[in-house]
Amino acid sequence: MRIDPKYFNTFLLIVAVVAASLIAFFVMSNRSAERSDFKQRMFAQDSLQTIWWNKVQSDDSLRIADFKGAFIVLDLWSNWSDASLNSHTELAKVKQEYPNELQVMAAAVGLQKQEVEEYIEEHKFPFHFVAGSRQFSAFDMPGLPVQFVYDQKLELRHVFLGYSNDRQYDSLRVLITNGNQQ
């Protein structure tokens, strides 16, 4: 089959568009499958609650299990991620609505201690700041922010990957409200 030279550039453009579309489709499909697999893996073997997390501002450490009886959000974040800052802003609002019912462990990923301390000082979020780089790598998490929501009995209820908007926390509010009515 021969292509008339006057249509060759058009043919190449069409082939390039089709190839780019297929690559984008497969990348997005793979990314979606990766995120879904990660969530399933975390629900199947939730060992995050028994891990000791080193506090940033002291030599102490925490476990999710230390907050049994409250709802806990384990939030892995980094200061280079705008999504992390936006997520923290909204999460702080939920914490203010439910000061006694909700605890937040904010696990910094890929940051030096000084960077985390500057972030804490600048934003003054009502969270327990801990180091999280090792756990982020060990559990092969697919990006930041990642949030794990535990109920009062330390059962993993939600895994949020990324941050889209403040409505993401409506399910957390419902969970806390329903948990308080039991």
C-alpha cells in the first residue's frame, strides 16, 4: 500500500494522535488499577495501626492504637504537594468541628525535621506530626497525600488517595456523626 505524498503528513498526524490516545488510556488504566490494588492490599492487611511512628517535635513515638475510642486519620503528606496543604486545611476544619472525637496523625514524607518544624510553625494545624518516609516506601504508596481513616474500634474504614476538594471529608463527617450516635 502506497500513500500519496500529499497525504503523508496527515497520515503521520493521525497515527501520532491515535498512538498518544492509546498510551494515555493505558497509563490511566494502569494508574487506576494500581490505586485500586493498593486500597485492597491495605484493607486486607492493615498493619499500619501497630507501627510506631516517631514524633517530629520530641523523642516520643505514637501508634494509631494509642487513640482507640476516637476516630483517627493517618495522613501521609509532603510540603511540596499543594494537595497536601489543601487537604490539611480542610482536615483541620473537621478537627475543629470534632475536637474530642477526631485525632489526626500527619506523617511527613521526604522532609527533613527542620522542614516539618517550619511547616508546623507556619500553619499551626492541630495534628500529631510524625515521620512517615519509611512507611510510605515500605507500603509502596501510590502518591501523596494518602489518608487512612480508622473508626473508634481501630477498624480501617476509608483510604483516600490524593485530594480533590473539601467534599472528600463529608464521608468523614458522616462517619464521626454516626459513630457518636451509637
